[in-house]
Amino acid sequence: MSPNKKTFFQLGIAVTLSLIVMAIPRPEGSRFEIVGDQDKRLLEATHGIFRLSDQGEKTQLVDGKKKVIYELQALAPGSPEATAAWLTAKAGQVGLTTVKVDYVDGLSIKAHRFLALIVFLFVFEPVPLQITAMCIGVLLVITGVSSLKDSWAAYMHPVVIFIMSCLIYAIALDKVGITKRMGYFIARKAGDSVTRFTFILACGLGLASTVMHDAAATAIAISAMLPMMRAAGVEPHTNTARFMMLSLPFACSSGGMGTLIGGGRCMVSAAFLKEFSGIEITFLDWFIFAFPAALATIPTAVAVIYFLYRPDPKIKLPKFDVESGTFTPAEKRTLWILVIIMLVWLTKNWHGLDYSLTGPLGVAALVVSGVLTWDDIQEHLEWGTSVFIFGGGLALGLAMEGSGTATYFANLFFPLAKGGGWLLLFGAIAVFGALVTNVMANVAAAALIMPIALPLAVMEGVDPRIIALCLGMATSFAMILVIGCPPNAIAYSYKQFKAFDLTKAGLVATPILLGVLILVATSWWKLIGLV
């Protein structure tokens, strides 16, 4: 099948599946949230058809104003009157034109369209991910799920600006040679042992991926790894090649959870936490909570690969004697600028400047100091990733919450987690996030799951920070499929192992790494008082 025919075939399947989703009867539910009815006039007007639910009432800020919110429970679910449309019409009849009726355990029309849209966009990915992400804003508006302003605002969300700045910092580090210097330093320390070399290189770049893009860290590690493999005569598709090459993406993916800038998934999780709950996890907070988990999972990931694909102990590596020389003026300027920016991020609690404000200032400093030019940024920045994929993921997450889809699924799954406490919720979300991130970008996975998970945390009385951290960290484990994350794809492109080799390793590593994550959460977080 030609590429064009394959694309049209995938489009046809995607359209068909989304139409099937739309044809499935929409559950109306039996509980409805009433917003803005201060005197409960709608409750009085619907006596005998609805009653006040056990949730009682609450006061909440809506569009900057305090409004009373209460729930109505249908006495005869499924009857013509037990619908949101009937309640809205009834509110109009009694003069409550500003009152809003929201679904609680039912699926709104907007939410129904949203689910069909998700199926169309991601089940078969009929067009490249960057184009898909760019079209998310268009389709959300056309289908009536989001407004024009809300859809496109997500593409210039503060998180997008922050991540774009971090990617530009990685360009600067690579241009002046600091990334290569880092790789060479690690390689020189390893000696001639394949096992020691791989552990030091993978763990070293895994730690580096806490402050740089995990894909960039993987690429740097491979640039130091391949010459050594060739010099030692390591054959492709042998256990030695599998161990050496698979250790790199697994370690770098695990390291990305260590700080907010290690992976977009972390910043997206923190952003949604603030968006939906008003609680902020600062750069320093995330580092304190998550970095110990990165320290634990990086060597664990490499150890799993070692026991699965034992390298040949007879193979010895040649001495790596490439000297990096002294630091150049450009390297020194780059390091000074990035150290200052890092300190500014760590002290956000004191000065209050958002990361999206200080990040671009660092970019400007790199250009003014002569480290970068605009041509460097324009040529090397992954615009499709930084703007469209991150922006599109945020647009989806916000639309999921705004359409009521998140509330519907939260109420659907809450009975399964009810009474289980934070640990059951943590484990369930971690497993779900780790699996989902293998079939879609981890940013999109975090953006779609967070709006569902946060209401679950509120219902269960769990600190919402635990859920944000859980999801940002668990979506680091995209290790089952080659397409799961960029580090996997980069390592696979060198043809040293087969796709099944990665899948086999991922199926073993993922549950082990999730177990380590839970162990860190139950010990370290308890020690510092988070749980």
C-alpha cells in the first residue's frame, strides 16, 4: 500500500470510529450540578422530580464571583424530565436565566463530541503528530467543544513558553560543546569494561536528563557509545548491543522526572494542578519531591536491561582518550547564564516571577552575549514539538475539563478507588499513566489524565500534589513501544536491536520501575510530610 493510500485508509478508519462513538447512546446520568441559584428556587420548582443530593451545597469562585453550587438527584433516572436540558428549560421558566446546569455522572453533548474527537485524532494517528496537534485547536472550535479564544490561548500558555526556553537552552549547550564535553568526561571514567562503561554513561546522562531534554541526553550518550561499540567489534542484535543501546533511552526517560524541566510531562502536570486547584508546585518543590525517585529509577532501569541482556564479558572497550581541553569563553558564558536562570527558578517563592517570564530572559541573555544567534534558534528549535505538541496537549486537557468529560470519568472511576486512600489512587493512576503514554505523547497523556485524576483526589480527600507528581513521574516510563517516546525512537534508529527487544525489556522494566516509584512515595514522601 502506497503512503498516500495508507494515510487515506487510516483517515477512513479514524472517521468511522469517531462516528461510531457519536452513535453510541450518551449517558444522561442522574445527578446535576446547579451553579448560581442562591435561594435554591430550582430545587423548589422541581420538587417531586429531583431532590437535593447527599453532597449538600458549597460556595465557589466562578468567573471571579462567589456562587452557590448544589447537586440535584433525579428521583426517576431515565425519565424525560431527568435530563440537563429539562432542568435548563425549567430554570428559564422560573426566571433563573443565569443559572448553569452541569452534568455530574452523565456525559454532556460537548463531552460526547470530545471523546469522538480523541478517537479520531489519536487511535490511528492518520496524520503526523505535529500536524495533529496543530489541528486540535481547529477541531475543538469546529465541534463546539471550546471557544475560539480558549482553544488558541493554550498554544501560548505560559508552560509552552517555558518549555520553548528550555529547548533553546539545550541548543546552546550543544552548540558551545558542553554536552559533548559531558559525554566524553563520563566515557573516560568508565575504563574498558562494557558493563561499567554502560552503567556510568547511561546513569550519567540519565541524571543529566533531569535538567535537559531526555531525547537530547539520549542522542549525546549514543554519540559517545557508538564509536566505542564499533572499536570493540560489538555486533548488532547481540545481547551486548542490546544492553548498551537499550540502557540509554530507559535511563534518560527515567531521569526526566527529576525536575520540572526534565520533561514537558512534568511541567504540564504542575500547570494543570495550578489551573484546576490553585495549588502550585514550584521548581524547588518538584526537585525535592521527585529527584530521589529519579536517582532510584535510573540505575534500576539499567540493571533490568543488564539482567535481561547480559553482555559478553570477553569484550573489552578501547581506552577513550579524547581530551576536551579547557573551557572556552562561550562555554563559560553559557554556564554562567544558565546557573543564574536556575537560581532564579529555585527562588521563585521569594520573587514571584513566573518561569515563562524568566525563561525568555535567559534566551535573550544567550543571544546578547553572542552564544546563540536567531539563526541557531530558528534552525535547531523543534517548533512542532515546542508549540504544537505541547500547546495542543494543553488545549486537549483544558477542553476535557471544560466540556465535563473529566468530571464524568472521575465519577465513573471514583467508586473503584473510594476508601482506598492516597496509595491506591497513586498506584492506579501511575499504572494507567505508564500504559497510556506508550501510545501517545507523554505530554498529551498527562494533559488528558490530569483533569480526570484531580477530581478523584478531591473526592477522596487526597492532596492534589500527590496526583500531579504521580502522573508527571509515571508517564516517564514509556518503555514498551518504540514509538512510546523520542529516546526510544532515537536509539532504535541505529539498528542495534529489534523493536521486540525493546518491548520485552519494557514489559519487565515498567512494573519494576513503578514499584520503585511507589516505594519512594511511601518512604521519602512520608519522611518529608507530603503523605
